[in-house]
Amino acid sequence: MSQVRLLVGTRKGAFIFTSDEGRERWDITGPHFPGWEIYHLKGSPSDPNRLYASQSTGWFGQVLQRSDDGGKSWQPVNNDFRYEGEVGPHKWYDGSPHPYEFQRVWHLEPSLHNPDVVYAGVEDAALFRSDDGGRSWRELPGLRQHPSASEWAPGAGGLCLHSIVLDPKTEGRMYIAISAAGVFKSDDGGESWKPANKGLRSAQIPDEDAEVGHCVHHIAMHPSRPDTLFMQKHWDVMRTDDGAESWQEVSGNLPTDFGFVIDIHAHEPETIYVVPITSDQHHFVMDGKLRVYRSRTGGNEWEALTNGLPQDNCYVNVLRDAMSVDDCESSGVYFGTSGGQVYASNDAGDTWQTLAHDLPGVLSVEVQRIP
Amino acid sequence: MIRVILPGQLRTLAGAEREVQLEVSAPTQRAVLDALEERYPMLLGTIRDRVTGRRRPLVRFYALEEDYSDEEPDAPLPEEVASGKEPFLIIGAMSGGSTPSPPGRAGEGRTGTPDA
């Protein structure tokens, strides 16, 4: 029987949950890296015991960790994220020019095929790649040197590159998303990029359908349909079916279409999940009820999933990297909250169990199925 | 011999004892940190910025009950520190963690939160 492993990054360390495929009983280890913010940790699809973790604090900056044994032991690897070539400005919060400065790694995306290849999405927005398991990093500067980059402005969390999606079928095709610049697409392994935001409308920017400037919160792709992506934007849930050449809104009957996470069922590419958040002013779920919304129609028609989730006096948020799905026969869905709870469903969201009540605020959740 | 006291999080990261002893001829702040990072390369970037080489804003250097954080990196350290009689302390500032960086520093105004 295979094992399921959940990698949970929090504001004060990482936790690793393991279970058998039944996913009823879980063992938890941690905190790993206690006291450090773990923005993200993720395993290699081609070697599940190879994990990468982004560890940082306001005091001591960025550290990158790697494990070769599924998180039992860790080794610090290189943390030298150095922008390449001329480093120009982006827009600061007040609209003034501000030089790009490395702040932290938000997201780590291991290659689909080679455990030594891993991408890092960083703040201030840039994409880095390592070909040697994190021993060295080089920027893919074509993104940050895009002509629009001097106009990119930070969201409240900073000018962060938080989503990296690798196309499993078309060699060299990848998508990234930046708050608040939007989605960019590359067809040459990240060397050159073009904005991919047609169809997005954002009332918070002067030109609502501008080519860049949208606060995309997260994007997700089902590996069987790489031309279809789903997006949770600042406001609006969107989809594309033509490789991000154009997007359509699929918020439909959601009670609010503000949110951070979006994810896709492992076996049903038209079944998607979001956690609606009241508004950009109120970063908590609506009406004190924690509800995951599921659409089995690729959007527009949504149902609330509440069985096992708190429905009174709940005022948490679910951040953009804090949801994940497994590919067990009955697909599992997992998410963590700003209040430190981790919830899991082993029946595609119909029922939920609480795996942890009282962790530090959860920043990221990734699940792995270990053969 | 220089005695360097590391803060808890860096001690754990480096797998070091609380006090690290370093042989440094002509000890200055820069020479001590160079020697520390040579022995513990995982500390690179955690005390000084990897690009600028400057002290990170929320790291402080204390010795002899004085704050040496803003001393010139190449200024000689006091004789009591150079001789090992008194330690050189590396401290995470009280204002640290995930709060905004102090005014005038890199990162000013950042919220340090992914909640946005």
C-alpha cells in the first residue's frame, strides 16, 4: 500500500504528516526549522523523497533546505539569489520607482522529470532555476527584463512570483504568476516571456483590462489538459482553454469570488476547488463559516462543501499555496488556514476531518503519494 | 582567538555550539564574519546580505555592553574582544521576526506577510 505525505509550511516551521492510503490516521512530525517562516516546501515528482523547502525570517533572510530522505534530514543548500545583468526598478507602493531587491523565495517548483532541477519564484518578482539540486541558482532574466517590468507594482504581500506551472506535454512551456503583474507564459523554458492576461478585468487598476497589472493570486493546471488553466484572481475565478491566450470568468454562483487558492481534482479535470474569502478588506471566510466550494463543471456552478468544517465563529483565511490534492483512487483534498488548522478530505471534499487544530498559521500545503 | 556568540536560530542552522571560537589575525568585524562564514558556509547571507555584503537590518553586533552594529566593518575590534577575553555577540534584533524592516532600510514598508 502506498503512503501519503503532506508537507505543511507555517509561519513558525514545517510539519510533515504521513498516512497510509486510507488517510484516516495521520502521524505528524515537526516543527522542522522551528521559528522560521516556511513559505513553501515541495517534493520532486520524479523522486518523492527529494524535498525542497524555503525557510526565511525577517532577521536572518533566506535559507534554502533540501532533503533526500523525505524530510527525515535536511541540508542547507545555496541561498545566493542574485539578479542577472542590469537591475532596474519596479513601481513601489506609492508609485515611485524602486530597485529590484531580493526578499525571499515564495514558491519552489521541482521539474517534472529531474529531481536536481528546481525553479524558485521570488520576491521581488523573478524566476530562478537550479540544475544541481539547489547547490547553485541562476536567474532566468528574460522575465524580469520584460519591457513591462518597470511598471509592475507589489500587492500588499510584496512583488512576489508565487505560481509556477510546468506544461507536462509541451517541452519548454511554462506559466508563472506575479502579484500584482499577472500571468506570463514562456515557450522556451523560461528564456523569454509574454503576458497572458487577456480577458482579465480588475477594477483596482486604471485600465481594467490592461495587458499587465492584475493581481493574480494562484493558477492551476490539470496535467491531462495543459491548455486549460484555472485562476483565482484578487477578485474573480477564471479559466482558459487555449493556453492562456484568453481567459473567461467562471465565478458563477459563488457567494464571493475573492480568494487565494484554487486547485483541481486529480482524476476529474473539470472538478475544481476554491475557498471564497469575504473581500480584499476582510481577509476571512464569509459569515463565520469555513466552506470549500467545488464545481464539477469547470466553474460557474458551485456547491458548498461543509461536512466536517467549522460553521460557526470561524474567521480564517486560506492562502494561495495552502491547498493540494492527491491522486489516490478517491482523490484527497487538503488545505491549511491562517488559524493553524489543517483539514483533509479523502472523498473529494464530501467530508472533512481536522488533521491539526493548533499549528502556527499555515502558509503552504503540498501532498505527495509515495509508492 | 575570538569568541563569537551566535543567536539560537543560527546556531541550529549551523549545527554549532552557542560559542564559536575562531582564529583571526588582525580581527575586524569583517574578518571575524569572513572566518565564521568560512567555517559555516550555511550562514552566508544570514548575517550579511549576499549581494551588498552589508549587515542585515535586523541583525545586531554587541560587545562589552556596547552596540558595534554600525561600526566600520574594517575597524579593529576592541582589545578585549580580539584577545578572547570578551565575546562578540551576534543578535537578532528585538524588532525582528516578520514585522516591517526599520525605516530607511531595504524592505521599508513591506508587510512581510503572504496574506495579500
